[in-house]
Amino acid sequence: MARTRALLTETEREHLRSETAGSNQYQAVSRIRNRIHEELQTDLAVLEKHHPELYKELAQIVCDGEE
């Protein structure tokens, strides 16, 4: 089964890992920030309302750092 992304694409991960802060890195940060503030909040609301167990799993991983 193919891997899917969680928050970052593989390309964005590469840009963030880059030693030099260039245009690609700044663009990646901007896209990720938009996802966090727009799409992620919507996804969290849907999970919390319609699938509370998944919401709790996600919150545990994000808040506690557990995998």
C-alpha cells in the first residue's frame, strides 16, 4: 500500500531539511502554515464531532508526543 502524507509532502520535508533557507523553504513554510490554520482546524472539528476516538488518538500523539 502506498504511503500517504500526514501534514507535509515529501518535497516539503526535503525543503525544510535543507541547510540553506531559500525560496523553496519559505514557500513550503507558507503552505504548511496555511494547512495548519485552515485545513487542519476543519479536520479536527470533523473528527471531534463525528469520530471522537480518532480525535483522541490524534490529540494524544500531538499533545503527548506518543506514537
